[in-house]
Amino acid sequence: MWQKVGLAALGPPYGLSISMPHLAINGGKPTLPEGPPSWPRAEDAVREALLAALADGSWGRYRGPHVERLAAALAEFHQTPFVLPCCSGTFAVELALRCLGIGVGDEVLLAGYDYPGNFRAIEAVGARPVLVDVAHDNWNLDAEPLRRALSEGNRQPATRAGATSEKELRGAIRALIVSHLHGGLAPMRELMQLADEFKLLVVEDICQCPGAMVDGRPAGTWGDCGVLSFGGSKLLSAGRGGAVFTRHADAFQRGKIFCEHGNHAFPLSELQAAVLLPQLARLAERNAARLAAAERLMLRLRDVPGLTPLVNRAAGSPVYYKLGLKYDGQVLGGRSRADFIAAAQAEGVAIDAGFRGFALRGPRRCRIVGDLAESRRAAETCLVLHHPVLLEPAETIDRVGDALARVAAAWVASG
Ligand SMILES: *Cc1c(COP(=O)(O)O)cnc(C)c1O
């Protein structure tokens, strides 16, 4: 009987022979044959902005109304007085450090899992990264490991008895870079309490989450400087571009002076600002649509083994640029993350590996506090789903869930 019908005839989850060939990577029909949507989307308002900039000649000028208008709109959006538009998010992180006067001899705390450019930004100003581990459930900075990092090693609380100079009070660690990554929110209220206690300046990287709210306050406004990106994949996109914003007049002034080389050396162009304005006007509405789609998808993934969404303990409203998932290959037939990515991409889903992280950086370039176990885990097992599909109808979101579930089911069956 077995021999005659074969395991395959019984259907999943009984046989590798039936489930495996159905995956697109094994020649089956993709769950999303249309593939992932492209980004940026074709958008009438952007087209009109481009045509208007062409008609009035502002597209070709050093100065015009758009950069100023964008700076004003971003200031209003973030309820902050000062905005410095610039050439990229990567540079904006460096500029923010310069705004805050961070430089040679200073140490800057950074998550062991973060955007690679943020490590470089610290080095670029002549400072030294001090790496701290991330939270196990959402792979963003967390108060507990940060407190340990500040208490261990050479770091003394600002209240240390007998300290005389400001420098002595501060120690070498002068600043903290906090990113909100992959739909995760860093717990800013707790982190800012620590920053206050240890007299740290804070750069808040919201390149992945413009418009997010953390504990009743816009992300990016908790710290001393907020940082935005307008890169080609980002939610607000001009192909390139970025901005720093701050409530400190002196920080703003320092940043402006750094950029002034006779001409603005790291500018955002009029044309870039022109296409960003209509996107900013629709950001809140789109963030809400992406959030609803992300929640729908995560609900679907609750029944899928091996894929666990990141969890936010901080109250607020996350924004999805990349939707982060923890990958557990052990429950998926021992398959690697790379295998999963290849199979999901073949199904038509824009999913990829997260950042490489800094857990393996040597002591010549940075100081490491603790074992960075979670940062390492994040680097090895994080999956990120790219955002454009989150603006698609619920039916498409469900097919994304189906595609991931299909790969997982096939591998559970085969393992
Ligand atoms: C994209 C990104 C940046 C840098 O932005 P670019 O404009 O692409 O240089 C910085 N930080 C984070 C967390 C990002 O995701």
C-alpha cells in the first residue's frame, strides 16, 4: 500500500516529495507571481512637483523655496525649532555628532546591532564606538544592558563624589546613538533617564521610522538631535538626502558652520526637497496603512513556525520601513536563513537579511561591553521584509503571509 500510493500522495505534511516541488524555488508557481512592488511608487503629486520645479526653474538653482519649505515642514512635523537638511542619512548621523560637539577623545555608545554607517560616523568625527548589547525581543537598544555598560568599566555616574571638572564627571563616554530599527521602538523614556543620569548627549536615528511615536512623543525628539534619511529605499524618498533636527540653537549653529565651506558642502538640492514635500504631506496616512498591513501580517505569522516578529515594550506607534522577524532554522528542518531568503524571494516576497552588526569588530576600532550575544543573534538570524508591499491591499498582504507559511510548512515537513 505504502509503496503503491507513496508518501507524496498523502500530501503535506507527510512527505518531502509532495511539499518540496510546490515551492517556487523548486519550480512551483510563485505565491506572488507579480513579484514585490517597486519603490518609489509612481505618484501624481511627485510628478506635479517635478513639473512645477521644471517650469519655475528652481530645479537648476542653488537656492530656492523648496529646501526652506521642507525644513519648515519637518520642523512642524517633529515639533522642533531647528532643521538642517543635508545630503544623506549616513552623513546626517555624523553631522548630528558634530552638532553636539563630539570629537577626538570622546566615546560614543552604539548598539552592537545597527546600521553600519553609524559606526563609521563615530569614527569620522574622531571618536570611538563603545558597543552595547540590544534587547532580546526587539533587537534595539534597551535600558538594562545600557545601564550595565555605563556602570561597568571606566564609566562613573555623574554624581561621583570628589569629581571636580565637567570632564571628570562625564568620563570619556559623552554620547549615545539610538536607532529605531525594523519596526522596533527603543524605549526612549528609560534611555533618556539614563542619559540624564550619566550626562550623555543623545542622537536618535529615525531613518527607518519617520512619523513614529514613542510614549506619546515623536520619535527623534527625545534625544538632542534626530536624524532622517531620504535615501532611495526610504519611506520619504528623494533617491538621496537626509536631515538633522534639534531643539538646541547652539547645536544647530555648530552644524551649519561645519557644512559651510564657502558653499554648502553637503546639501540637499531644491529638486530633492520639491519631491519630498508632497510625500511628507501623506506620510501619516501611509504610515497608518503600513502599520495596519504589518499587524495583519504578524497576526498571520503567529501560526508559522520559525518566524517571530519583533516585540515592542515601549508604548507608541511603530513605523514600518523594514519589518523585522527572528528566524529559527532549527524548527525549519535545520535550513539556513540564506535558504529561507532564497525560497521566500522565489515566492515573490522582498525579504532579506538584516544588518551584519558589529559583534565581531576588533578592539582596535571599538570598546565592547559584555558579550553582545543578542547583537550577534540579530546579525545571524534577523530577516527584514521590505516595506513597499505594506501599501498593497489586504489580499496581497495575506499572500505574503501565505508565501512565508508555505516555505515554513514545506521545511517543517521535510525536517
Ligand atoms: C538608511 C539608514 C541610514 C542612512 O541613510 P542614507 O540616507 O541611506 O545614507 C541611517 N540609519 C539607518 C538606521 C538607516 O536605516
